[in-house]
Amino acid sequence: MLDSGGVTALVGGSQRAREWLRWVIEHEGSVGVPTPILVESTTGDGARDAEVNRVLGILERAAGVLQMPDEVTARCAGRLRFLASADGGIDALVAAAAVADGSPAVVLTSDPDDLGALARAAGPGAQGLTSTMTCLQCPWIFQLGMFCPGVTTRSTVR
């Protein structure tokens, strides 16, 4: 799952973001971009948005990544936002979308603290959310239940 920070990293040509995207695909993962992140990633100016649109277009053609949250995901996001006392509704939607199907997820983000709080709010066993990991090689990545060769610490979500 990519939030606006993950999209920005890809747009900016971040080698780490591309490596993680490649890693997810090689491990048969799926890539998703909740449509509300377009609020934070675009300006409405075609020239300014050209690179974002190009990257999203490539991802969309390759994997159909754009996902509009449904009511269940939106309500889950509201609950996570409330429990975490978080301000960011879009971050909450990203977290809810990441755990929606119960499978392990990786969220590419520039805001691991807020997404970590939202994940902790979900509690153990919440739709497959079992652990958080901090990777010093890629600090802008928040991970949920997946292996990373650069992981240095692991803690159980409580």
C-alpha cells in the first residue's frame, strides 16, 4: 500500500522505493493506492501533476492499483483514527486499506509514526495485523507482518 509519501518517493526516483516495490511484486504481493491520497499527491495543475500522473498511470496499467475505499474500510479508518487519537483521516484510510483483507501488508510512507499509531490502535489479531517492524535501511517504510532483510527490531502490536 502506498500513501502520498510512498507515491512521492517513487515520483522522486527513490531507489529504495523502487526496490521495495520490486520486492513486493517479486514476493507476489499486490500494490494499492487508496484514491484519497490523490488529495495529498496532486495539485489539479496538469503540468505540476505530470510526473505523479505518469507514475500512477504505470502502476495502474501494471496492477490496477487505485482503490476507492468502500464503506467498511471508511468505518474501519474512522475507528482507527478515533482509537489512535489521530488527526489524519487519509492516513487512517491507508492503514485500514492495508489491513482490510487480513493479509500481511507493507505501507510505503514518509510518516511511519502516525501509521504506526494507527496500526497499534487496531490491536492484535485485527484483520491480520500482527506485528510492526522498523527497518533502519528504509526508515520511511512502515511494515505490517512481512519479512524485510533489513529489519533490526520487531515488536508485537498491543
